[in-house]
Amino acid sequence: MSNSEAYQTKSERWRGLLVENRAIAVIRTLDLEIGLKMAKAVAAGGINLIEITWNSREPAQLIAQLRQELPQCTIGTGTILTTEQLELAIAAKVQFCFTPHVSPNLIQTAIQAQIPIIPGALSPTEIFTAWQLGASCVTVFPVQAMGGIGYIKGLQGPLGSIPLIPTGGVTLDNAAKFIEAGAIAVGLSGQLFPPEAIKTQDWENVTQRAKILLDNLKLMNI
């Protein structure tokens, strides 16, 4: 099996995980220990897809520890800007990768490494370009700037075959509506990790938010 074929197989499995889980917790932190606690708190609430942004403190070590300590979860990275960063993330054994932009070089590097990559895009042209280049999915960021749920719904006519993950404007309350509008999954950060809860290390608050999010998705029969 070629790298390209293996990548397609892993991308299909990744999309299956997205349909099964629907929500990705996005963690950005300047403290390694806090990052570990943030991840464990959402995992305790049932969220199994966790993204560690590369502009966190010691992201490679955080990812490696979470791979070991949360074996039930799928751990990836985000905010990858350069090939060098992606190669370091791959060495840390990430299981998926988000970028805030469409980069042919990054997409090709991920394909060669057989890591599902999800580039960030806004316009239909950017979304389609990312998909043509080999993206496993495309993240629409920041979705709220483009109209939120209505924008995702509007993209379904011409681009409904492309799996979209909106971020930047997704809340506990509207997450299910994004899925209903056609998104394959959603990414949340501040809604799961409010600054006050992180400051006081109120991990039960974070766990409850994760549970509320998943309950809302289940109530919508998604």
C-alpha cells in the first residue's frame, strides 16, 4: 500500500471518529501541568478527541504524555504553521493535525506521514482547494465571522461532499445546530475551558461542560 493509499485509509477512519464523537476539545495553554489537567477534565466528561495547539507550552511533551495517559482518546495538534512544526508534531506521534491556513507543503507532508490533516479555510475557493490537495476534512475558521450556522448551511449546496469542521463561534448551545446544518463535527476551546475555571483549577466545571455539550448533541439525535 502506498503512502497516499494509507493516508486515505487513515482519513476515512478519522472521519468515522468525527461522526462518532462530533466534538473536538481544543487546548491552548502556557503550562504543561495545566494542559494535562484540562485534557483529563474533558476526557472525564466523555470527549475523546483532543487537540493540543502547537503554540502551547511544550506541546510535543504534552501530546506524548496524553497519548500515554489517555489511551482511550485520539490526540492531535493544531495551529501548525510550518513544515518544521509539523515534522516535530509527527515525531510526537500526533494522530491528526489542524492548520489555520491552506498550505500545499503541509498537506503533502501529512500525506507522506499518513497523518489526517485539516486545513483552515473560509471561502468556497479555499475550502475546495484544500480538499483537492488532499485534506481529510476542512476546518471553517473563524466561522462566526462568516455568519455561523447559516454559512455552514449555505455551503452544503455546492460543497456538501466536503466534510467541514467549524470553529471560532461554536458554543455548548449551538454545537448541535452546526451539525444539523451539515458540519461533520465542531471544535470548541473557550466554551469548554472558561478562563476563570482554568485560573481556579475548577476541573469539575470543565468536566460538566463537556458532559453538557455531549448531552446537547445526543438530545438533537445526532
